[in-house]
Amino acid sequence: MTTTPLLALEGLGITFGGLKAVNDVSFTVKPGEIVSVIGPNGAGKTTLFNMISGIYTPGAGKVRLAGEDVTALSPHLLARRGMCRTFQNLQVFQTMTVLENVISGYHLQESGSVLADLLNLPASRRRAKQAEEGARALLKRVGLDRAAEREAGSLSYGSLKRLEIARAMALSPKVLLLDEPAAGCNAVETEEIDHLIAEIAASGVAILLVEHDMKMVMRISNHIVVLDHGEKIAEGDPATVSQNPAVIAAYLGAENAAG
Amino acid sequence: MNLSTKTATLLGLAALVALAPLFFPSGFYYRVGALIFVNGLAVTGIVILTGWAGQISLGHAGFAGIGAYACALAPVHWGIHPGLAIFLGAAVSALLAFLVGRPILRLKGYYLAVASLGMGILISMVLNNERDLTRGPDGIDVPELGLRAVLKTAGLDLTNGQFWYFFCGLILLLGAWIALNLHDSPTGRALRALHGSEVAARTVGIDVPRLKLQAFVISAVYASVSGSLLALQNKFITPDVAGFMHSVEMVTMAVLGGVGSVAGAIFGAAVLTLLPQVLTVFAEYEQLVLGLVMVLVMIFLREGVVPSILRKIRGTGE
Ligand SMILES: Nc1ncnc2c1ncn2[C@@H]1O[C@H](COP(=O)(O)OP(=O)(O)O)[C@@H](O)[C@H]1O
Ligand SMILES: [Mg+2]
């Protein structure tokens, strides 16, 4: 394939007080592609996501979004350019309703002038209405439409994971980073999330996935990157990676041994 | 649900303003009522800043001072009508809030509390020491607003107490309406989002420092207008209006009533305004009582009185 990648990492690295949490990691994700990052706990997967999404400033290397250098931009500016993510430790707005959570993803489209908001001008109300319609459609897509008016904090773990995906989708992402979207979900929920991710990728979004559920990773990934102690130790398609001795030693072996 | 909170708050407030005078034992209570409304306005601003944007200001009385002294000085020195001086004060307060907040709100944490504390002290010092302009700690006369005379020629003859009661009541209604609009608007949702999870707010594209700055500027305008109204109705003002105790009072009123709710804030303002009028000892021990209220609310009613009661009644959150 010759499509230019939507996301390109070039020698990305960061150190925390001497610990090389991520070191010299490079790979790309093309539109419609699902790339998974796997590796044992503490391998640096979440840290990698935090650098890509602007929460941490990389100590070395570059992040490119559709060819453009976006290294170390603020998270809100990256989000505005289509770099969107979900969190391993959920970050929903607990006291808002499910619907409001997703509407907040429309913040960019819906927010105009503060003055219009203060005075409740028609422009403000119109934007709010459009955002609400979009958010309801997204909730339907992730199967949460019936929970729209519930307080987000009252949802089950699996539902919250899907809520975060819906909120990220509201931003019309080019690149979607999903940090353990199926963690804590039962088999049925996992399969739903599985389908959802495949569907989002099919619409041309570049997906970078961190997931511990190996069956899911092997099933839906086009490409897998293996991290260990912050270093990329292997990459390739699922079949290749699962045969790689270094990977089996560092990760898959341990996983199998643990049952 | 949101709409009903907004409508209920506004209707309840309007009914209160209109009907309370029926129960006033004497004309004196118009004055107390007007004071409650003026404080309620300032505290509504605190709700926006603290309850929704999660930022703490310990110098908000500084903006009240600017609003108050704008009404005292602008008419005398620059021939500006006292009514327009309210807007002038609000504009100066907004500008100052912008200048102070812009660098500070980029930092994470509660630096605004420290910065605003310093700002409040500075404003208070200027008002106390620039005697040539402000007459210092003894205070200064404030010109008549003149609206009551206009109403009189139009056939509406109110006593001074009645006029300020209804005028401040109307302004508070307006202030509450604006705050509640904000709450339900995209900006308000973004504010609540950043309060819920700042990291998540940023990743949905919310410019967190900018939003906090907007909240700080808006709340400064509330405090400023409140100071103006206080000065105009008393026709006299001292630098105490900008003092640290006044800042603490605003925060305590908000915390007591419920810092996340406009109705609660007004309730808190009412209680702590009435208390010194009913209990004269309160005036002597004001600092002690404010401190005690703060501690007790924090221990027993984390959300403040009104939201806690509403939660009990509805059996759920707001
Ligand atoms: N903010 C931080 N400060 C210090 N160390 C950190 C920080 N964030 C992550 N780390 C460290 O970096 C390493 C990688 O962590 P993480 O990216 O969370 O791993 P993973 O998501 O692969 O389980 C761990 O050793 C972790 O303790
Ligand atoms: Mg992780």
C-alpha cells in the first residue's frame, strides 16, 4: 500500500527520572488500519498514548498526523486536528448524563461565543441542538441510546468504555487511540466493542489499539507492535508476531503461563 | 431537568422578590433585602468560578471595590453618569481579571487563590492609601443614581428602601438568568466537563486555561456590579468593600448554600446577610462565625445546604 499514513511515530521516547519508559519507538498507522500495541504491564503503552495525544511532552522523536509534525502540541489542539483517544482508567464526566458526555465531544462544533451562551441567543441554542442530534446518533451506534438520560457514573464498566468511544467519535477523529477498550468487559461486551472498532476503522479512521485480550487483538489487528521495557521488540501481522520467539518469551508466554 | 432547574430557580426568586415585602414588619427590611440581593449577585459569580470552573478566588472583593469606587469617582472626576459608572467598573474589573488570570490560569493547581489574594490586598491598599483620590479609610460619598426620581416623574413613587430593594432584586434576577443560561450552554457544559476530568476535557478539545479565564472574568463582573450597587444604595463607601474579609464572606456564602447551585448561593447569601442583622453579637465575632460555618459545612454538608436538601427530597442528585 502506498497511502500516506495518518499517524507516524518517529523515534519517540521519554524518560522519567532515569527510567526509559519509552525508547526510540517508530511505526505508522494508515487510514482504515487497526494497529495494536501489546506488551506486559509497565511496557510503556499508556505512556506512548500520552505522548501521542499531547498529555506528555516527548523527550525525543516526532509525532506526525497526516504528514504534519504535531509533536508536543497541547491535547486540545491535537483533538481539534483529529487526534482523539480513550483512557485505560476511565475519564468520563461522572456527574453529567450519558448524552451530555457525548455532546461534550461536540464542544468544538457547538461552541461559539460566550456572549451568545450567556444571553441564550438563538445561535447558541441552534448549535446545542445540532450537537444533541449528533450525540444521540452516536449513542445509538454504540448501543447506549436507551441510557442517554442516565447519569454517567451509574453505568457499568463496559458501558462506560463504549461511552468513551462515542465521545471520542463525536470529535470526528482521523486517528483514534483506544487504551484497553475491552478491559473489564464480559465476552459479549468485548465482542460488541470488537465490532464497533472494526466498523470505525472501515470508515477510514486510523486506529491504534492497546488491549490485553489477545484473542481480540489477533482477530482485528492488521498489524501488531510489541513493546517491552519501553522498546519495540517486534512487529508484524498477527500470525508473524504470535510466532516470534522474543514475543513469546516477553509476553505471550507469560500470558499463557498465567492462564 | 436542566430547564426545570432554571425555571424553578428564576420563578422562585421572582416570587421571593415580589412577595417577601408583604411580610416585612418595617421599612428597614427593604434595606436588608436589598443587601441580600447585592450579596447574592456576587455569590452567583462565585458559583460560576468555583462551583463550575473549580477555581478559587480569595480576592473577589477587590472587584467589588473597583465597582464601588467606579461609582464614587467616575461621576465626580469625569462627569460620567453613575449608571454608566457601573459598566465602567465592570469593564475595568473584567480587564484586570483578564490580565491577572491569563498567566496564572495556565498553571495547574490553585495558584489563582494566591494570585487573587495578592490582587485583592493590592486593590484594598490602593483604596486605603490613595487619599487624594479615594479619601482613604474614612470612605467617600457616592452620588445618587437618579433612577428613583425618574420613576417618580413616571408616576411610580417608591421610598428609597423600596426602590433599592426592587432594583437590586431585578438585577439579581438578571444575573441568575445569565448564570443559568451559561450553565446549560456549550460553555457551561465545557466548564462542568473540566471540573469532572480536566484531562478528558482537554482531549475533547476544550481549551482549559481559556475557559477558566472566561469564568474568572465573568465572575469578576458579577462582583464588580455587586460592589457598584452596594455603593450606590448606601451613597457612601469605604475600602472595606475590597477587604479580605469581604472576599472570605463571598466564598463562605457560596459554600454554605451550595457552591454548585445558583439557588443555593442566594440562600447562603441570605442566611449570612440576615444573621448579623438578627444577632448583633455576630458582627463582633464575624470572623469566628464565618470560619465555623465553613468547617461545619465541609464536614456535614459537602455540597452545601440547598443541594443536600434537594438530594434528600428527590432521593438523587440534582
Ligand atoms: N508520569 C509518570 N511518572 C513516572 N513514571 C511513569 C509515569 N507514567 C508512567 N510511568 C512509568 O512508565 C512505565 C510505563 O508505564 P505505562 O505506560 O503505564 O505502561 P503500560 O500502559 O504498558 O502498562 C512504568 O514503569 C510506569 O511506572
Ligand atoms: Mg497502560
